[in-house]
Amino acid sequence: MFLKLLKHEYKYIIKSFTLVYALFFGVTIILKIFIHMAIGGSSGSAFNTLAGIFAVTWYIFMLIIGLMTITNNARRFKKSMFGPEGYLTNTLPVSTSSNIIAKIVAGATNYVVSYIAVCLSINILIIGIKGSNKVIKGIKEGIGEAFTDHFDVVFAFFFCSTFVYLAFLLFCYMLTSLSSMIGGSKAKSVLLGIGLWIANIFVFTMLVEMFDGTSAAGAMFGIGFFYMIIAGIEFAIVHNIVKNHLNLQ
């Protein structure tokens, strides 16, 4: 049943992101053409304006994809757990934990795929440009050196970023769950969200100051462990609300 849940989550992601990815790579290819034309000597006000528009559009699409990996997953959680689909979702022969974990796994997968899509787009833009082979080779050598000579920092970075992402995703789930529990009031939800965000910023600032002076790896491990605990607490709150205080809207 867990795999079936994942299947439905992935179907929703594919449906939501197929057009976005298609447009993103379409803009990438057009921008690539403009870059080659500029290298070939093309210029002029109209040319520069169009090239600038597509460059800005490319950056906007990167921001949209980054935001969508979080907001789309959070919206899916709200719709399937507390919306009209909630009546079906919460009567399936599967535990509450499995329901939540399936959405987390799907969201994390979506994040990785979006990251790969952005990296692929960047590669498309630079491949074929004079000196690009040296740049790509230098990046590969730099990554290899980081893994061999600074593995502790690399591991600490992935450890920290993973749990920061999970904590942020579960924060969105928790906010949705708390909002549903208090009746779905938009005013209360906004105030609750602002309060939690301020608390999170305050705590993060305290963490940065606490680990000031320690090594980069040590600071990232410390922050990672903190957000691992936060993610666990958020998961427990979401699980409790969905299981014991479900308020379908």
C-alpha cells in the first residue's frame, strides 16, 4: 500500500511539473541560441533586449521551480489530508505515518529531480562555448577533491541540508495541520504562521551565534542535529493532529 501511495504522489508531481520543466528547457534552448549568436557577433538593441528577456525568464523559472518543490508538495498535503480527498485518504488501510512519510519521500524526490533539471539546464547553456570543457573539467576536479580531501565538510553539508529541508517541509505540513485544527481561519493561520516564522528565525540566529568560532563541519553538524530534532517534533505534531484531531474542510 505504501508503494501505491507513492505512485499517486508521483503522478501528482508529474502532472504538476511536466509543463514547467518543458517550458524551462524550452527557454534554456532559446537562451542557448542567443548566447551562440552573441558569440558569433550578433548585436543590436532588439537582439540585446530579447536576449535579456530570455535570460531573466530563465532565472525566474529557476526560482519558480525551487519554490514549487515546497509549495506544491504542501498544497498536495493539505488537499489530500484535509480537503475533499481527505475522506478517501484517511480511510485507506494504511497508517497515518505511512501517509505522511509517502508525501515526504515524494517531496524529497521532487527536490532532487528539480536540482538535476537545473544542473542539466546550466550544462546545456555552457556546453559548446569556448573554454566550457575546461570549466566542466575544473568543476569535476573540484568536486572530486572536495569528496577526497574534505569529506567531513561535504558529509556535514548534506547532513545539514537534508534535515533543514525536512524540517522546512514538515513545518509547512504542521502549519497546514494546525490551521485545520483551529477551524481553517485565514486570519488565525496567517498570525500563527508569522509567529512560527519569527520563532524559527530567532532560533536559527541563536544557532549561528552558538556555533560561531567552530569549524564549518562542526557548525553544520550542530545545525543538522538541531533540525533533525525539530523535524521529529514537527512530524509528531502533524501525526497527532491527523490521527486524533482531524478536521476535514
